[in-house]
Amino acid sequence: MLKVKLAATAAFLAFAAAGCTQNINPTDIDRAAIGAAAGATIAHVAGEDESDVYKGAAAGAAAGAICNDVGFCR
């Protein structure tokens, strides 16, 4: 259950962090990098395994890359 909450929190914060870059006109790669950093940080703080950090970074990168495509960070 903790891992599900962690993934949901990482995705939400990645969307939020990527959305904060609107004034600099970021690309998908920029938003993915911001999302990966946010996801990895959250996973590191809340996780117990090193693999949790990689999973958080992957989830955050995916969320950051698609946030403008789903209309969240416009």
C-alpha cells in the first residue's frame, strides 16, 4: 500500500513541478528531467530500497513528460 501511495504522490508532485516551468517554455525533456528529480527525491525519502529511487525517477519522468499532453501543466 505504501508503494501505491508513493507512486501517486510522486506522479502528482512531478506534474506540479513540471507545471511550474511554464514561463520558460520547457520541452518534454525538460519536464521529464524535473519529474525524474521530483520522483527520485520522494522515493528516496519515503523508500527503503535503492530500487525505489529508480522506480520513483521513472514514474516522475513519465509524468513530467506527458503532463502537457493531458492538459495539466499548460
